[in-house]
Amino acid sequence: MERLALDPASAVREARDRTAAVLGRWRCQGERVEDAVLVVSEVVTNAVQHGAGVVLLRLLRRRTYVRVEVEDGSPTLPRLDRAGGAAERGRGLEIVRKLAARWGSQRRGAGKLVWAELPAGVDFGIDELSTEGRRR
């Protein structure tokens, strides 16, 4: 498991770089790493633009999936919008929906947690979420 508190000024770049490095160390397949980096970028961007407070990124191994969790201090849950073809914004969660096997959000304390699970292309042999005794 990897956990990182992100500075809003550099959060997206830092999250992308850290995700690529961690997934490379975990021996995930290249295309799967690219997908995960894109999902992290979209969810962290939403947290910085629409959230509040510190943004936390957590990466977990779940047998054959990578679970991405992004937490921020706003209780407002994300909403999947159908952005029009010419729209410059509003496509982030649609990208997450298309790339992730599963995704969702939940309130956590005064804020929220947005998560996505993506195929890793490798069997880690462990499920870090289960070993923590946490529920989805």
C-alpha cells in the first residue's frame, strides 16, 4: 500500500508521477499503468478543483486489480455528467467509468473518498484492502 498527502499546487503531477513509479515497482503491465495514471489524474484533478482541504492518494493491491483512492475534505459526492462533444470540461468521471472495472464514492467523516479499481495485468497474490479489514 502506498499513501501520499498531496500539495494542491502540484497534486496532479505528483499523483501521476507517484502512481507510475509505484505501479512500475509492483510490475503492472505498461498499458495498465497508463490507464491507472489517467484515472488518478482525473480523480485528483476533481479533488483539487471541487474538493476541500488536503488531498490524499492511496494505492492498494487487490489480487489482480489496483485500487486507487482519493480523499478530500468536501462531503459533496461526484456526479457523472454526460459532457457534450465540444465540452472542454466534465469528461473526467466518464474516463474513470470507461477505464475502471469498478468505481464509486462515499462520504468519509467531513469529506469523501472516491475510488476506482483497474486491472493490473498481474496477480499480486494479496488483497491489501481485505487485510485492513475495510469495506468497500
